[in-house]
Amino acid sequence: MGLHVGIVGAGAFAQSFIPLFKAHPLVERVVLCDLDAEKLAYSTARFEIGDTSPSLEDLCGTGVDAVCLFTQNWLHGPQAVQALEAGKDVYSAVPPGISVDEIERLVAAATASDAVYMLGETSYYYPGVLYCREQYARGAFGRIVYGQAEYYHDWDHGLYDVARWRGGENWRETAGIPPMYYPTHSTSQIISVTGARMTQVSCQGFRDVHEDGIYRVNDWSNPFSNQSALYSMSDGSVCRINEFRRVGHPGCVRMGLQGTEGGFEQSAGGAAWMRKDGTRVENLDNLLACTGQPVSERDPIGSDPMERDPTGSDLMSKVTASDGTHLGVSAVHPVERLPAAFAGLPNGHAGSHQFLVDDFVRACVNRTLPPNNAWDAARYMLPGLVAHESALRSGALLPVPDLGDPPDRD
Ligand SMILES: NC(=O)c1ccc[n+]([C@@H]2O[C@H](COP(=O)([O-])OP(=O)(O)OC[C@H]3O[C@@H](n4cnc5c(N)ncnc54)[C@H](O)[C@@H]3O)[C@@H](O)[C@H]2O)c1
């Protein structure tokens, strides 16, 4: 018996994920859900999906095992709690919530429930992050002394359209959300490598006076389009996070990490690894380029593919995949663990989508704790929420609360 998955929000981002949930060999049924009947009709036709639900409320009352949230970014916290309390496993697009209270409620709901919660944090599978995780595990950094990560996305690079389709008529009210209320692409890069958490923060903001007025009147009375935060970390290191929405830059999600023995740097010029004891700087551009990788011969799910798919369509996709590759991944992505049925299917955000869907589906089927679980999500998100508070208080040094580790369940 495979997993029954309900996808909530058939908007722009979900378009990349619906075919992956549908194709995963451990998923038996996909139900599509959106309040907007027109978007729902478009996606059901596009992806040939027969089952629909008109709202999250309705979906939670059905027999689906899992609910995947691709709704607007300010809705996820309460929606995830609602689904967890209905006994559903939950996948949520970022962010996990947009207030300390929402994150506390999320972690409380995940603690009280046996259900799986996973944040779809795309940065977790960025090639630079994968590379650093490997180097860290080998001890190649030595002791971490400093980390930095940033997400730069200027309004002129498509964000006006995004804000309009997410926010509707009064889009400016939600468009001016503090940049530090969307920090997880940056914070997760450092935290998911070293496991250290942010303990204190001082943050400064750039007061935006652009004529579009986004940061003049908004739901959060937020005046900042750019914010820079400096953190002390639980491992004794220092970390700097930038969230910029008004910046003369093509846009990036990237990181740097320095240890006592080695370091990793990413810039507009490329990526490099360096060691204290060597004069050579190793250029990583080819290794980390997301150009696609061949499909592995080994199929990691099930010993006999015909057993799980009597039609053989799963095998067929392996030989007819458009170019025989897992699209958009780098040489450091562990593609051999992906279902063969994902070959040739859409991928995105530096090869991360397919891994995130696979992580979630396996955690639901095997009843295991996924990466980017509720406790990880809290450690990615709370540092941004407190950073904004600090920026409003001219950089006051504030403690970052910690909601602890996942409970030990047998
Ligand atoms: N790299 C990344 O991780 C990344 C990239 C892009 C978007 N995102 C996230 O993806 C999410 C979706 O973004 P988008 O641009 O697709 O938004 P969108 O506005 O296109 O889609 C959201 C959809 O959710 C539906 N919805 C809202 N509440 C609902 C409810 N209660 N029941 C049923 N349907 C409901 C809306 O009608 C809408 O169609 C955002 O939260 C965003 O933060 C993440």
C-alpha cells in the first residue's frame, strides 16, 4: 500500500512538485487541493490527476496520509499545525511560520504527534552545502570559526509578479514582509553543515525609500528591504546572514565557512576550497556545477521493480528519460539514492526538489525522522524572527530562543 498524498496550493511553485509526488514509486495516490477552482482545474488537467479537494479543511477530513503545503509564505505555520492535529504527515514549503508563537505551536504539535513534519528547505541540497557537509564530517575544516550565508533577490528580478499572484489585489500589504521573515535559505546552509545553532543576534536594516512604497505601508510596519545579522553560535563561532531584496546583483543563495584548518568560499566568481597548510586554492566550479548526472544502474527502492509497478512504466521511464539523466544536479548530488522514475522529470533550485520529495515520502513510509524536521525548522527560522526585532531596536543584542532536539521515540 503506497502513500496517499494531498497537495495544498496548486500555484506556481507546486507545478514543479506535483509530477514528482505523482511519479514517486512509494506514492499511490495524489489529491490536488486549492481554494481557487480555476488553478485547481488547470493543474488537474495538466498532470492528469482525478482526485481533488476544495480546501485544506476538507482535505484534513479525508483519508489522505500526508498533506503538502505549497500555499502563500505567510500561511504555513497554522496550516501545518491544523494538518498535524488531524493526524496527517506534513511537508511544508518554506518558511515554517512567521512568528515566534507560530514556531512554538508548530514544534508543540510535532512533539504531541507521531506524524512526520518536514520543511522543504531547498538550500539543504545545494551543491556547496552538500560539499561542506562532507568536508565537515571528515573534519577537514578543523574547528569552525566563522560562517556566512546570504539570499539576494532584487524586486526587479520577478518579485513584483510573485507578490501580485500571491497577495492578490492588496499585494503591497504582504509584499513588505521583513526579509528576515524568510531567512531559512541562508541560516540552514550553516546550521545543516555544522549542527551549531544561533544563540544571540544583533541585526541592522537598510531603510527602503523606493518609490514602489512596499516598505512604507505593509502588514508588519516593516521599513527594511535589506537586513544583515551577526550571530554568536553554540559552537563558539560567529555567523553573518544577509537577506537582501533591494540589491544590484543578479541574485544568489550561497555560503562561506571558515575553520581552523580549512575553508570554503563562494562568490560571484565561483567556489573554492582552501587549506591552511597548502598554497593551492582548489577551484570547485566544475564539481559543483548543476549540469545533470547519468541515471544510476542501481534502483534503490525495492529489489524487483516489476513487483511495485506491474505495468513496467517505472522501468520504461528509466530508458526513455528525455536525456537519461537526473536533471539539474551536480557531481556531488547522491543521485543513486533517487527513484529511477525521477529521471528526466523536472528538478529545480540546484537539484534539490527531487531529494526533498524523496526524503519526505521515505520518512512517511518508514516512519522515520526526516532531515529538516520541525526542530531543525525552528532553528532555521527563529534566528531570523529575532533578528528583525533587533533591527527594529537599532541592533540591540537579543537572545535567540531554542526549542530543543526531537524527542527520542522508539
Ligand atoms: N526555494 C524555495 O524553497 C521556494 C521557491 C519558491 C516558492 N517557495 C514557497 O512556495 C510557496 C508557494 O509559492 P507560490 O508562488 O506557488 O504561491 P501561489 O500564490 O502561486 O500558490 C499558493 C496557492 O495556495 C492556495 N491556498 C492558500 N490557502 C489555501 C487553503 N487553505 N486551501 C487550499 N489552497 C490554498 C492559493 O489559492 C494559491 O493558489 C510559498 O510559500 C513560497 O514561500 C519556496
